[in-house]
Amino acid sequence: MPAFDEHKDELEHYETMMGPHRGRLAVALDLLTNALVLVGQHGVYCHTNRDPDVPVMDIRIIQAEIGKAKELMQSVMEAMRAERDKKA
């Protein structure tokens, strides 16, 4: 199911509050956060034999990449807010 259909209610809510672009970014950030939670839960059960306190490498890489994507999206939202505030 396409994201626009599956997350229609959230998109409508955030687009109404923040405008279409920032609203879509907000929903995307929520989805990335959900993915981080799921990967984190998976990482609880998948450990290396060498260091049982650390999740396997692929889990750590996935968490890092999703975290970086969130950081980039948040910076775009902050820049958009700053531009809007300058105009006001």
C-alpha cells in the first residue's frame, strides 16, 4: 500500500498543522522513529558471540543510517521553520 494511502490520517493531520512539506517530513520522521524502535527491539535478541552486550553489526549499521536520515530531515524542517520565521 502506498505511503499516501496507508498514512492518510497522519498526513492530513500534520499537513494541516505544518503545511504540506513540513507535514510530510513529520510523518516520515515518525516512520523512521518507528523503524528505529523495531530495529532496536530486534537488536536486543541478536548479539555477537564475541560481545554479547552489543547487537550484531548489521543492526548497528541500520540504526546509525536511520539516525542519520532523521538528523538530515530534522535539519530541513528547522531550516524551513527559520525561513518562515524570517518572512513573518
